Amino acid sequence: MSPASSSGSATPSAELVRLTVAVAVDDAALAVATLAPRLGGCREREVAGTTLLDFWSAPGSVPDSARISDALADVGVACRIGAADDPVDWRAALRSFHRPVEVGPLRLRPPWEPTTPDLLDLVIDPGMAFGTGQHATTHGCLELLVDRPPGPVLDIGCGSGVLAIAAARLGHAPVRAIDNDPEAVAATAANAAANGVSVDVRLEVAGAEPLPAAALVLANLTLTDLVAVAPFLHAPGAVIASGVRDHEVAVLADALAPRGLAASRTVARDGWAAVLFEAGP
């Protein structure tokens, strides 16, 4: 997934534009998963039976409202969108959204949270980025990843680099990460350096040509992107895929079957599924 850069420090008094997307409460999780890769992390609040998702952007880089509406319409979510100048410290606003996440031996935390003894510490500064393990799709991928034996890993659509960095912390090597967004590449590189791990991160368009070989492929994308990428996988031993709703798993399985992969384990959470696909005998 493709977040904005998460490096650098914020100036609390700096004016930003707060984009507020209003959706039905039942559609909130799907809206966050759809928009966060495009807009970054958000503050979620409920007002009068409606969920409001607040995203912040610099004045010169406010996303186009029509594109946001179209992206949500593609997944069946209706919305209302408003924008206002906001002198808020957006990092402080996001602290209620980004909390530590513990999965097996891993503990993912934003930098303002303390370390915990006896766990592998991953520090991810969310900034305006998506991908600190909060969402069910990322969490499910991590649950499947912690049980995999170490080996070469390819993270497709790395976003802020959470999955690639977690793989490196778990002993996987070499770890390669690709994304089609230069800001995501920069964020992953910065986060990998901050965690002292080696991740070869590059700007590439997945699906444009055969992907690099790896024993394990990590792909937290949308169903559309997963299906598009499937034919370009280079005979991996296993794929951990997420970003799909429970009812979409069968479509994903059909797309990966020609690569000799079959679902062997599924982690379901909040209506989302993360699936481990493995090569048959």
C-alpha cells in the first residue's frame, strides 16, 4: 500500500487542510482500508450515527474529492466529503488512532510508546502514513508471518514498510520491498533504517513485468490488485495475501491457483481475511 512519507517532525502551529469523509458506521472499516493507502492514517470518530474520518494534508497537496468518492463507490460505500483549514497538531490527533500492536513475538509501536521487554520491538512513526498494524488486514498478515520459517521475502506494495520490517526482525533475509509510490519507498527506507534492519526497497510497478523471486511473498493489497499481480509471481513457495473481504477469498484463490498455490490457513478479523497460500506437493 502507498502512504505519504512519515519522516520528519511536525510543527504544531502549521496550518493543514483537514479532509473529513463521512460514511455509514457499518462502512467505516471498509472506508478506512480503501482510503488509508491513498490518504494516510486517519482519526476516526462517530457523530450522530455517522462515522467521520479525518485526514490531514498540506495545503498544496489536498486530494481530489471526486477521486475519493469514486474510490469508495468502487467498493460500494457512499460518502460525504468536506474540507477545512485546520491548525491542529495532526500527530497529536493521530495518537488516539495509532496504538501498540502485539503479534506473537512482535510489538509494533509508534515512537511515543515505551518499549516492552522480551518482545521484538518495531518502531513505526505513522506521520500521515498507513500501516502500523492497526488495521485487520495488516494484523492478519503479521499473524501468518510470525509462524513462517526464515527465508527470502518480497513485500509487494510495501506502504510504510511494516510487513517488510517485521519480516527482517523475524530473521527473514534477504527482504525486498517494492511500491509504485515514491513516498512509500521513502517511508519504508526511513522506517527500516530507524529499526536497524536491512530492506532493499525499490520503486516498481507490480504487474508490469515478472516479479523478483522469493520464497515468501507478502501482499497486503486490494482484491483487484492481487488478481492483477498473481500472473507475475515467480513461483513462490508461499504467499501471504490480504486486503480482501471474507467473501472475496474464493476469487483470490482462483487467481492464485494457476501459480500452483492453494489456501492453507486463513485469519479472519472484522470481516477481513488474510490468507496463507502455499505451493502444493
